[in-house]
Amino acid sequence: MNQQKNTKQGILVKMNIVLLGSPGVGKGTYAKRISGIYGIPQISTGDMFREAIKNKTEIGLKAKEYIDKGELVPDDVTIGIVEERLKKDDCKNGFMLDGFPRTIAQAEALDKIVVIDKVLDFTASEKIIIDRLSGRRICKSCGAIYHIRNIIPKVKGVCDKCGGEVYQRNDDKPEAVKKRLDVYTKQTAPLIGYYKEKKLLADIGADKPIEQVDEIIADVRKALEE
Ligand SMILES: [Zn+2]
């Protein structure tokens, strides 16, 4: 594994990154910006699996066997896919792992194949996340996404693009969002403890509205370049 680091304005930039953050925290938006600034790819677990299976790599085919049987892919197979992906050219200056690791066992396995420099944990208050996610509306016909405050259809309840019905998915109702958040918090708490102990965790407050994304990115740069 290439451990070469980028140097930005003479500052050593730490680039092998793990991304953490609950649903609705805006992780995808931040990752896109970080990727643009440092030229490192965002690697999501889903994309990684799809790619390995599509390319019919040995480990990809092994993963497919489990998925086809509807079984959980074991950690040693998953870590094999991660290792294969991180060896690719676009990771030579670093990467952002998104959706992996999910458990301490996976984090320990990851530590055996690569040095993690920083874990960015995007956090926002439960109230703000519920507010964001439960404001989401979706078109029943074409899947276009709206939001009751900032992406409002011209005619209430009617899709601008296709005239379909704009509604709220059950998954986006406040009780369901709260449940999703609880599951996330329970799953991630041990991982946060693990990285905190290794002094790799950077808590990035993401309570600010999306228009102030520049300020959140400034905090990220500070965390990465300090
Ligand atoms: Zn529509």
C-alpha cells in the first residue's frame, strides 16, 4: 500500500480517511467537496461490491455467492474487497471510506491492511436531522425529491417534472427517522470509542444549514491539515 501523502502549502495532509455520520447529516455533500479539494475518491461499500462483482474478481465472485443466497457477506470477504479497491491507482494519495468499517472487528482488520490517518465524524443534533429528513417528499411516479422548505413543487403535492403525486415515504416520517437514528447510534458507538482511543477521531459539527457548507468544509480542512 502506497503511504505517500499530499503536501498542501507545506502542510502535511493526512489522507486515509474513514467517514462517519448518521443518515441525514449530509455526508455525501461533504465527501464530494473533500474529494474535489484533495483529489481522493469517496469509496462506498455498495459501489465497491457492485464493482468487484461486475469485474468478476475472485473475491467479488465469492461475495456474490453469499449475496445470491441472501446471506451476510463475512468480514474476511468484505475486507478482501476493500483491500482490492484500495490498491487501485486513484487511491495513491488517499481515500475516504464510507460505510466501512461498521464494527470493531472490521476496524481491526482494516488496520492490518492500511494506516488510517483520520476519522471524520459528522454530527448534528437529533432534532435537526429529524427536521431535515422528515421534510423530504418524493414523487410517486418519477422519484423526484422535494423538501417542504427548500425544494418546493410549484403546485402543492404535484411533481414539477411529471405531474405525479408528491408524498412522504413512511421511512421519512419522524417516528421512523428517530428509529433509524437510534439504530445508527447503537451500531456506531463502539466504533467511535475505538477511533477516539486511537486519537484519530475528528468531530465535525454539521448542524449548520446546507447553505453554510463552506464553513463545515473549513472545519474539515482544519482537522485534516493540523
Ligand atoms: Zn414526478
